[in-house]
Amino acid sequence: MSEEKSLNFLEEIIENDIAAGINNGRIHTRFPPEPNGYLHIGHASSICLNFGLAKKYNGLCNLRFDDTNPSTEETEYVDSIKADVRWLGFEWANELYASDYFEQLYNFAVKLIQKGVAYVDDSSAEEMAAQKGDIGKPGINSIFRERSIAENLLLFADMRAGKYPDGAKVLRAKIDMTHPNLLLRDPIIYRIKHVAHHRTGNKWCIYPMYDFAHGQSDSIEEITHSICTLEFIHHRPLYDWFIQQLEIFPSHQYEFARRSVSYMITSKRKLLQLVNEKHVTGWDDPRMPTISGMRRRGYPAVAIRQFCDTIGVAKRENLVDIGVLEFCVREQLNKTANRVMAVLDPVKVIITNYPDGQTEQLIADNNTEDEHAGTRLLPFGKELWIERDDFMEEPAKKFFRLGPGLSVRLKHAYIIKCDSFEKDENGTITEIHCTYMPDSKSGSDTSGIHVKGVIHWVSAIHAHQAEVRIYDRLFTVEDPANAEGDFKDHINAASMHVLPRVMIEPSLSKAAIGAHFQFMRKGYFCVDTDSTENKIVFNQTVGLKDSFAKEMKK
RNA sequence: AGUCCGAUGGUGUAAUGGUAACACUACAGAUUUUGAUUCUGUCAUUCUAGGUUCGAACCCUGGUCGGACUACCA
């Protein structure tokens, strides 16, 4: 009964708050993306946290789009974000938009003016920057700081009415130009932008700054625990100041360290660059760390959730080994993916003592890890395709596969022995000649022969062809965001290999888009969205562990 | 320079004043009709100097190191 799992620091805060009766034990979180890009693995972490916490403590979690900058935001992104959150397995209590609060936010600003703690400033961006001071050096007051309340009210109304061009005026909070926290040196809270908004159209020509929208949006929604990443820690005093001045619901913000994963990049700006400059085929390129990319690559949602859970949450910087993510993916797929046979790099095997033209149907289990997975029929014949690297002309030590005089088990089928082989003028093996042991058939083996190696194969006359895309990490360095030079200098030029002529067993030819398989002894693969009626395309999701390859490297 | 945040095996996370643990990785072995899976084992950890205490990863003080902050972005 006492399967006590330790709490992370946020759970601890929440449990303490519940125990103290704060908000009567009500828990309400939110996931607040800006719709200016696709969600990535870092967002997945935040989604799992916010939705997960709400679920664990019988609370609610909103999906709120922080859409305060119309220049960068688009409906396409809204749609993709909703799809990704749902695919990850979460459903929001309310779908909300900061833009829904524009009128209320405007009134909040008016209230600050009336209280004498906000003013309209005509200074240019350069002037304000100059007056701001510096780290460790106090700023100086703007000459517009002491305008009368009446004048500020009038000016702000005129800003809304569109009487001024972009950049002519801003509304600022009047706090303290000498504050050690730069964010409290009279921050801008409204700016003029004659730009259409993806939801409000041309209704507004002034837009609140993120800092004047985010905290109040949380407050309006009565979010109890407003969870965000560490870089917003300096903003908290500002949000608290607004809440206090406006006398509205006191949401509390808590910050955690964003999760970095090795060989990945999670800057929306940089990801957008990869897309725009065609280093990848799109936001959902299977090499991208986006949720849509990982989905297309074949990572199961449950694996991503498990990953987020495994790496936990804390406040220190981190760089999580991508191997942990791959482990979670393999662990899920091992339980769920049906086993099939596909030969990625084919070489012909001819079984000389097998009758010409004969075929037989073998029974193959789909997944021994899943007792409900069932079996399928697998055709066998005289000519087979096997993997080129399952044959060695001069077998290495401990090579348990095919080579002159060596015997091997064909999975689900017979034991064969290699008698001879043929090469072309380049030294490439073209054909391998074997004999099979008729009494060694899987399931009814009476041969008494024991072989150590088992290889996969596909019957040549029954084989279908497929394109398979093999992926490697997108970057060559562990931490591309912090590596020397531009992050694009570290793009892995060989991050994708296309195998145009892979031999697949016939059962695979009608697999549905998105279906997961284990290609035995090779890895996990899924059917790509590029597949058509006549051509099926597979993505390699992740390879199998390969202790033999590791051994050979030594 | 100022303010704030952080520091536990190679990596990530626990231990909340009482034997430093779990996962991944690495390594070794067992099982295996996937060199997969599974199972067993091994290596390896509290930034530093003081203080409080019977007892400190934990509390206090100083230091060191790392990070964040100076957009009409979020």
C-alpha cells in the first residue's frame, strides 16, 4: 500500500497549499502557448506538467493562447497546437485566448492611469533605451513621466482611436526607474501596432505587451498555480505588482527549468529557420524535435509522456540524454509493435535443394510480447532476400550468421547452410548458395541441429518493395544551441538516408499510415504520410539496441 | 557592476536533521528461433570553508563556479 512516490517541488507546493486551505483546495493550471510556431519536446514537458498536475489534484487545466503580438501569430499555429495537445492525450477545461481579454485589459490600463501609476510616453525606443540605465546602473525618468491623469486618459483613448502611427506613443507603468530589476523600470504595457490580429481583426490598433497580459489573464481565469519556465522569474514581481494595483485574483507563479535534450534544439526561432531555409522538409519533418515531427517519426504519445515523467522537473539547468527518450520509445513499441520482416540491404540467397517453384506458408507469431497479437502466414520459397551484412566472406570471430560453411536459422523457417557464393567484378556478393535442412522447420524441428544465429529474410518472388528512410540526429554536437559558432554549422549533413528498394514481406504492403512495426533485428518503423497507393514509405522510428555492432567496434 | 536563481554518480531525478537512492548509460554474466526483449550483478555521487547539532546533502554564514535579466518579442 505504501508505494510512496516522491513529490517534485511543484507537487510539494500544491500539497502544502491544499493542506493550508488556500483557494479551498481548488487547483487550476493552464498551458499558455503563443501561436507563433509548432510545439516541441520542451512544450510537451510543460503540457504534461500543467495537465498532469491538474489531473492528479482533481483540478482543471486551461489551454490559453497568449496572442498579444499579431505580427507573428497565425491561425495555422492555433490549429496545430490544439491537435498536438490532444494527440499527447490531454483535454483542456477551457479554450481561451488572451485576445478575449483585450477590452478588460484596456480597462485595467485605464484604472492604472486613474490611480496615477501609468502614463503615456512619447519618447522614441532609442530614448527609452538610453534612459533605462543598465545592469547595476539606475535609469532616469522620462520627461513625460509627470503628465496629468486627465491628459494620460485622453492620450491613451486617442491611441486606441488610431490617432497616432506605430511607435509614436506607448503606455508605461510608473514604478521605479532605479529599481535593480530592470523589468520594473517603468515597463511598457501598451504599444501602437496598426496590424490585423488573427482573431480580433482590425478592431484594435493598440496591443498589450505580454507582461501586461499574461499575469492578468491568469488572474482573470483564477489560475491558482501559474507554472512557467525559469526565464520569467524576474517577471513575477511585475505580475504581482499589477495584481496588487488592480486588486484582482492573486495567481501565483512558479518557475521550473526548461528541459533541454541532447542533439536537439528547442528555440522556436531556430526551428522556424530550419523550416524556412529548407534544412528540413517542414515542421513535421521526422527529424524535428516538434511534437508533430516526433509523431510522424513514430514516437508514441505514451512514450513522450513517460519521458516527461521520467526526467522530472526541477530548477537547475539540465541537458537530458536523448537516449532516455529513445529508451522510452523502445519500451512502448516493444510491447505494442508487431514484428515483421524487411530486408533493408538485400542480397539473394538460393536454396539449391529446395524444389523449383514450390512455396509454402509458414505460421509466424506477430509479437511474443503481446499474447493477443496473433499470428500471420508468411510465404517461403527457393529464392530469398537476406541482409547483406548477415553474410561475411571471411567470417569474424563470434559472427553467428552466414558465411562459407556456416549454418544459420531463418526466422520462422529452416536452418540453412552456406555452400558457395558468387561475386561480380567489383567484389560485391551477388548470390549465396545454400542447402536447407527439411526437418528443421520452426515448430516441428526434429533435426537435432543447434545453431546460434537467427536471421530475417523475405521470399524473393513474394516480396514487395518499399522506400525506407533512416534517420540520424539532426545535429552533430550534444548542445547545438550553446555550441561554438552558428547552430546551423552543426547540422548533420547525413541525418537522413533513403533506401529506395527495401524488400518487405507481403503482409506489410497494405499497412495503414502511421502504423508501427518492428522490422525484426533492425528497429521500429512506421508508415509515413508520404505513402501512396503504389508506393509505401517507412520511417525508422528508432533502431534496436545492437550489442553485436558495439562488440565489433571494439 | 546590481538583482535573482541554481550546484547530489557520465546524464536526469530522489532522500525535507538519522544507513545517499531510483532510472538511463557503461561494464560483466544468464536466458533467448530477434546479437532484441527479459533477468542477475558491477563501477560510479553530495562545489568549497566555517558554524549550529549527539548527528548535516538538508539549517546558518562566507567563498567558488554556472545561469538568467538591460526587445514597442513571448
